Amino acid sequence: MAPSRRPGGSSGRVTIKMEGLKELDAALAEFKKATARSVAQRALIKAAQPMVDEAKRLAPDDPVTRRSNIAESISVSARSVAGNDAFAQAMRAGLGKAGAVDAKREALRARAGEGTFVVYVGPARKRGLRGTKIAHLLEFGVGPHVIKPRRLNASKRLSLNVGGDWVRPGVVNHPGLRPHPFMRPAFEGTKGEVITLIASELRVEISKAAERARRRALRQKG
């Protein structure tokens, strides 16, 4: 069983592998594959909440620019990003779009066949927020660099809001940013609690699923 979190890029992923819990694994094996996956993912999502809360507390939000707020975008999700990771890695390797699409499909097929249950904790895409675009820069820091316009507008300049005032420089010599880790400390500070919760939440969800199956069987008999 391998819950993991993704702070903003595949390079920052951390995976927890749990050994033991044989009786819970055996109980999950009694369900259909789709049911077992749903049961495990619900348990993992509930168990990961302390990590989500701590990451939100530690996130270095910008009080002026709301769109850059990281805390608002941090959540836990069972949505797999294996395909997106494989696509990005293939593009970086120079395989082209067709090769990247093939790599994504292969990764998704492999993900579907694995006997693991995964959730992701970290900034997620939300309308009006750009936390996923800058989260990894805040977590790991970034060196000095030059920012240029991606698309030329009428003035051929950048448009930046600085302290409430709009300025339009041609380029920006960014001095860099020191790391402001929030996902790693959240992970380290809550992993013990999360692991304990995983076992207890699994027992609860397995019990609920078994009861639903029992009731469904009685209705079919009746």
C-alpha cells in the first residue's frame, strides 16, 4: 500500500510503503477490484487530512496576490498523475508528442494493473489560482534568472502588479528565491499520525463496504 504526495513536480514526490496489515489486505481481497480500490482510496484520503492541514498552515502565501495563494489549492486526491508524468518525461527526452502520448498510455495501463492504492497530497489545479505553477519554486527555491515576455503584446513588455501598481518592464532580472519548504515539513511532521490513521480508516471503510454488500445480497434474495 503506497500513499504518496506530490508538491508540484514529479521530482518532489514522496512515497510511503506500508508493510504488514495482512488482515486488512486479506479483507480487501474479498471485494471486487473496483470496490477494493474505492474502499482503500476513501481511507487514504481521510487519513491524509492531517498532512493537508499542516501543509496549508506552513504554505508561504502571498497576502497581496490572491492568485498565488498556495494554501487554498492544497488538497488530497486519488486522481492518478502517472500518465501526465510519463508524458512530460517523454517530451523532455525528445520523443516528440506522438512518443509522449504512447508513454502516457503505457503508464496508465501499468497504473491500472498495479496492486497499490495511491493518493496525492499537494497543490492542485483550481480555477482562479496558480498554486501548481509556482509551488515547486517555493518548496525548493530558484536561482537568479531573467524573465521575458512569452507572447509579444502591443507594448512588447511584461505586465506586473507590484504593490498594487502595474509596471511594464521589457524584462525582469529576478534575483532568485530561497526555499520555503512546506510539503516536506508537513510530510515529516505528520507521517506517523497518517500511517496510524490509515489502518484505522481502512478498518472502518472495509466494515462499511462489507455491510453494504450484505444488505445488497439480502435485497437480491428478497
